[in-house]
Amino acid sequence: MTLSVEQSAAVYEKYARLLAEGKEDEAGKYIGEQLPNLPEDLRNKIIALMLNQSLIDEARELETIHGIQEAGLAAAEKLEELKKNLKEDK
């Protein structure tokens, strides 16, 4: 069953309200449940937007992991330098 324009608008309004309330998980679940009922062109646009957001989120996570790895390497190098200095002081 494909929703009418008015019904599709109501789905969007509820989705937007959930997001505005900070209920991202609930909003995602809701739109996922409603997706099969939306008109195909709208469904395709939503799927493209969701895919794009997933890629952005993944890139941010990879960026964070890279930063943590760099900090870890810098700390390990500093520890090695401190060990070397301690041995030289003995």
C-alpha cells in the first residue's frame, strides 16, 4: 500500500518531530518501518540520504580511530625515550 501525499507528509512530520526530540534511534526505526509504504521516488531519496549519512558517520569514526592511533604511537615513542634516558642515567 502506497501512502498518499498527505499520509507521506504525516510520516515526515512524525519523523522530524522524533529527531527534534533527540530520539534518533526511534526515528530511524520509525522511518524504516514506514519506508515500504512511501512512494517509490521518495523511498529512493530517503535510502540515498540514509546511505550518505552512514558513509559520513563511518568516515568520522575512522578519523577518530586514526587520531587515537596517532596519540598511542606518540605515547609509545615517548615511553621508549623515557626508558632510554633512565638506562643512560644509571
